[in-house]
Amino acid sequence: MKVNRKVKIFLGSIAGIVFLLFLVLVVHIATAKPVEVDNATMQISRIDFKEPFDSLKSKEIHRNLKSIEGVKNIKIVPEKGVVVYFHDNRIVNSDQVFTQLSAKGKYQAQRFVISDELASKKVCPAMNTDGFSYKFSRGIQRIFN
């Protein structure tokens, strides 16, 4: 059976595009350097509240956290009762932030503390080190380094 010439061109074009994109991915992984971040003193922390809260309580918590020196970039998820924030660990640590926040309002909350196993990981805890994308990237980096 003869394959139409247009179908051959279409399939060849698709294969060429896929190859080109794969080549760009490999070059990007091979040439990407680790990002040098000059904010080694910034730390992310989380506070879990016992129950979800409304927008008024959310604004109150945001205002109280913003008034604590060293706290920046506050993200509140009221449906889940979670507050995530960055703080400068030269000025204040997460325990001090939690204590100061608790003093400003009577909240049913607790500080989120990660396990020793997660703290000792060399990569992002959300990244699956057994996954294909992680192994593929590490393999390409080993080839070109």
C-alpha cells in the first residue's frame, strides 16, 4: 500500500520537531548552571491552624505577621488553615515568629516542623528522586560534566 506523500511529509515534520525539542532539552540541561541565590538567610516556614478561617481572620493574621520584624511574603490558604511565610533567620526564627503571633491573638495553631528524614534530603522534598525526570536530568548532567 502506498502512503500518500503528504502523510510522509507530515510524519517526517512531526518526528523532526520532536527530535529538535529533545535536542533543545538536552542542551538546556547540559548547560544550565545552579542558580546562585544571595539570600541564604531567608527561610520558609509554615503554621497550621486547627480549623479553616474566614477572610476577616485571614486579614488579621496577615496584619499580625506583617508587624513582626523579619517576616516577608506571607501566603495564607484559609480553606486549609495554613499560613506560609518567609523570614530572615538573622533577625527572627520560626519559633519566635510563632510565639509572637500567638501573643498577638489567641489562635488554635501549631508550628509545622519537618521530619529529620526530609531535612536531610539533598534535593527538594517535593521532587521524586526515583522518577524519570530526575534520573534523566542527572544522567544528562553526568554525561556533560
